[in-house]
Amino acid sequence: MPRSTLYQLVASELRRAIYSGALRPGDQLPTEVELMGIHQVSRNTVRLALGELVNEGLITRTPRRGTVVRERRPLLIHPQRELQPQPEETKEAFAWAVSQEGRVPSQHIEVAIVQPAEEIASRLELADDEFAVVRRRLRFVDGQPYNTNDSYFPLSLVADSEIARPGDITRGANRVLTELGHRQVRMVDDIWARMPNTSETHRLQLQSGTPVVVYIRVGYDEGDTPVRVAVSVLPADKHLIRYELESR
Amino acid sequence: MPRSTLYQLVASELRRAIYSGALRPGDQLPTEVELMGIHQVSRNTVRLALGELVNEGLITRTPRRGTVVRERRPLLIHPQRELQPQPEETKEAFAWAVSQEGRVPSQHIEVAIVQPAEEIASRLELADDEFAVVRRRLRFVDGQPYNTNDSYFPLSLVADSEIARPGDITRGANRVLTELGHRQVRMVDDIWARMPNTSETHRLQLQSGTPVVVYIRVGYDEGDTPVRVAVSVLPADKHLIRYELESR
């Protein structure tokens, strides 16, 4: 059996133990020497197998604590919920999703008027001299930084509204847009991933080797004018995006 | 001005040049010394700025070729298309999307009967002793490996069909499922990202530091039985997933 197959076999047995719950978050794996004995393989094979699981975000290896199953409580994001009719008292979507899981949401908000970067300006269809209001949020779950969400709105549309003023909008910016006559009726979601930049690594306290999912949503009103561009940066080990589609 | 802000400013100017097309894929960036002069900053600041852009997948740095704008032709994935009524002659979705862009799709297929890993078995709601047929595809665009797509089907449903036989199914496995009386009417899509494992890095010829997006689709028939689990591994620098949603 070639070596590549052998280490993959060991990796797959460990992976199964983690997925099945036999090894739980925070549990320590056997040492390299113990794994060599259990699987009757060389140290090199053990190391290759463990490397796979590190890459997949399942375990972390540190000199002091050894090899440990990673804490994984990904937050489930349901992008479709924002388009469903919401009861009057509904909280903003993130706060709602987190509370549903019995966890405590919080956030820092910063509001600014900016000339957004090309990738935002083009999505908002802004002219060169047009400004946007950005509401930049760093979001926490149980006090831990979880993700960032920067929402951009054309200044011309929202200048006189709560959206352009600092501080939280309890009923959500989407409802304010609706009140302004720009209810979003269509959304286009772009999703990809990349490695975080230095500032993201720092703000989101990312472990090294953790990619981020970038999720950009553009909301269009009934006149098909883009009224909001929301950029979420979601550390990949803590988030899962789920869409549910039905044939019409 | 603190150093962190300064290098981000330089990074942002370079980023803008790339997004606007002033710097095009394959173009060489000025040298570190030239950038120090242009932006009136230290070498360290230049290096921090370039590091950001490497992290974002915008540029690559090699000792021989210097700093070069990365080739980025992400393939646009439209997960909703699979649920739309398709004309009789429609090609399989990947082949179709690639042809639409004037590029040439091809693939290697491997068909096997397996006891799938926990994460697949649970989604297919298989009992412990039940098997699945897996159709493993490595897909190419213009001859370059692009992504993998492994589709699992309960063996009990597809044992006597083309799905369980080696080789391509020109009209797509979804149509075969429909012919078998298991048309998929509901899909649940889970999307996250992680670093690739060794085998993926090799098969997909990934540059180091390129995460992969994992996209798992479960298709349910009219009786709400899961009839297909499709796992796509999409190198993050080459793919963009796009959903379009409308309020009902």
C-alpha cells in the first residue's frame, strides 16, 4: 500500500472518531507514539495524518497542550430569512440567529460617510463623486469576536435617516429602508473565500491557517435600484451558510 | 499616523489599481524600492502592504518573477439553475456553465460503491449496513484541474440504473433520478471553507495559501427522502458562488 493511502486511512479513522463524537471538542488525541502503536504505522505516517486534520480545521497542535480536538460551534447563517416577512418586533438577523442558539450576541458599530472601494461602488452603482454611508459592525457571540458585517447605503437615499446616524438600529436598517420607500425585494449573494488580511486576523482573533468566507449581498428595491451592499467576513471555522431551495 | 494605517493605505491604493484594471492579471508590480519612492514609505510598510494583497489572493510573489497580479478568472456557480426546468437536451450543469464562458469543460469520472463517511451517511439517512454509489468527478476547464464533485446516491435506489455504472451520463444524473421516480424538488445547500488537505492540493494543483470552499448539496424527492448528496470542493481563487433571491 503506498504511503499516501496509508496516512489517509489513519486520517479518516481519526476524522470518523471526531465526527461521531467519540472524540469531543477539547479532547486530547493519543500521542504520536501511541498512534504509531494503535495504527501500526511509522511516525511519518502519523504526522501526515494529523496534518490533514489540522488543515481541515478539526484539530490543533501546540507544543504544550499536544493535539486537541478543536472547539467547533459554527454559527448557522440562513441568508433567506432576511427576505421573509418579519413580525414587527423582529430583531436584526444576526442577533436573532445567535439568541436562537441560546448564546448572547453583541456588537460594536461604527458609522461613517465614505467613498467606498471599487468593488462596493460598482455594486451600489455610485457615480465617481457619490458617497455612501457605511455601518461597520464587529459582532460577538458570548463575548468572542465572531464576524464583521459592513453595510453600505447610497448617502443620497439615507442621509436624513437613522441609518446615517451612529448607534444601533434595533428594528434593523432593512426596516428603515422600507420606511424610506426602498423595500428590498431582490437580493444577489456572492460567496467566496480567501485568507484573512492582517487586520482581520487581529480583530477576529483568528488562529493561523483559518480562511474567511466573504459573503456580499446586494439588495435591490422595487425599481431595481441597489440600495444596500452588505459585506460579511465570516471566519470559516465558525460559520456555516445554509440555503434551502424549492422547485417552483 | 500609526504604521498599521499607513500600510493599509498603500495596500488599498494597489488594490484599487488591480480592481480598476490599471494593473491587469500577469502584470508586474513596481519593485519594493520603487514602491517606497512612489508612496514615500519604508520598506517594511511596503512589505506589509504587499503581504495583505498576497493574503487576499490578488498578487503572488516569487523570487524569480517578482510581484505579479494573479490570474483570476473565477468560475461563476449558480446553484439555483439545477432546480429550474431544463430543456430536454440540457448538458450537465458544470459543462454548461463552462461552455457559456467560451471555455472547454472536461472531467474524469470514477464510480464506486462505498460505505460513505459519517457526514455523508447522515445526510443520506443511510442505515449502518447501507451502501451508496459515489460518482467522483475531477473537473477541468481548458485542461486545468478546477474542482471536484462527488455525488452520492443510496445504492438501494440506483443499483439498476446508469448511475451505478462507470462513465459519463450525458443527460445528467438528476434526470436519471427523475426517471426512477425520484425527482428532486427541494435542495439544502451547506457552504463553508477550509484549507485543502494534501490530496486536494495535489489533485487540484493549488498554490499554497489557497483555501477551498466546500459546498454540500442534499437533494430531496417529493416524499422528502434524501436521494443525492453532492460534495463540491471549489478552490477559492477560482470560484464564485452566486444566489439570486426574490421576496415572495
